[in-house]
Amino acid sequence: MEKILIIEDEESILMALEDNLKLEGYEVSSAMDGLKGLSMAKEQRFDLIILDIMLPEMDGFEVCRQLRQAGITMPILMLTAKSQEVEKILGLELGADDYVTKPFSPRELLARVKALLRRIKLPQKEIHIFKFGDVEIDFKKYEARKKRKLINLTALEFSLIHFLIKYKDQVVQRNSILDEVWGNDVFVQPRTVDKHISELRKKIEDDPPNPKYIIGVRNIGYKFVSGE
Ligand code: CA
């Protein structure tokens, strides 16, 4: 059974979410403030976190940032109420994987949850450990290291690099990346791929502006080159 943590202070939304997710067969835990949610997410293993932004004690942005900083890579779906928040989430420095704007329908939310959970399951089947240069990625444990030091890749970044590695030395189109990594049921702009690639490069490349491994192919997409 997949475990989901909901961090949300509005009781009516929290209860509706809990009911819907339990009906779908998920094991659900919840926290009603940011600090409590953060400590639960650090202590227990969850498959996914649903995280509201406006929360008592610590806001959702900070919870997300601290989780990623602690090396926790499970997917995070943010709940937002305002358009300014969407812009900030899309800035991606936070490490959130997706967002849903309030008010949302239970169906929409479930679709996002399923897409995110499917995304993190995909990689496990194909490549276990992959090494290139001074980087080593364990796709089963969701651990990535550079120069033997742990680097914090998000669930989405794991999927993204897994897909590129699967087709290494070949050019993959932006649209194929979107279909494979984000899934058809999630609306995202092709530009989103570029933003995530740039974040990924910052984490794995020695000189991100002049990448050695993830090469951009103008107007088409990207190519992973391991040089081996
Ligand atoms: Ca709230």
C-alpha cells in the first residue's frame, strides 16, 4: 500500500482529501502545521507528500525546501491558492514536483497523485546503478552521488535523467521527454523541460553552462553523453 502524507491546516480540505485517498486504497497520514509535517516526513517513509503553502508554524515553501535539503526525494504535490504562489513553485528552486490550484476537484487531484506515483515507479524496472564521470546514481534507492557526496535529486529529476540515460548517445525530443517523464495527463509547457534540465545540470555537471553530459540539441531536445 502506498503511503501519502497530507500537510494541510484547513480541516474540511484535509478530511475530503483523506477520504478520497483512502477510498482509492492509499494509506494516509496527516499533519495540520508545517513543523509537524516536516518532522513526520523526516521520520517516516512516504511515497508522496501533499503540501499546502499557507500553513501555521512553517509555510509549505519552507517545508519543501528543508525536505529537499535533507536529501528527501519523494514527490511533493503542492496545493496553492494564489497565482503568485504558482510562479514561485514554477521557479523550481524549491524542488516541488507538481502543484494543484485551489479549489480543485477530487478527480483532478487523484489524477495528479497517480501520475506522480507512476512516475517514480517507472525507473526501477530498467536501470539499477549508473555511473558516469564522478557521478553515481542508484535508481532503486533513489540516491545520487557526485564525488561520493550525496546530491539531492527530486523524484522528477531521477525520472528525467533515467530517461536520458536510457537513450544515451541519442537525441530525445522535448515532447518525448514530456510524455515519458510528466505523462500525457499533466499539462506542462515544453519550456518546463528546459528549466528542469538546467536544474539537473547544476547538480551533476562540473561546469553547468558548458555541460559535458546533458547536451542540448538546438530546437529539438537533449542528448545524454557519458563519454564511455
Ligand atoms: Ca492553508
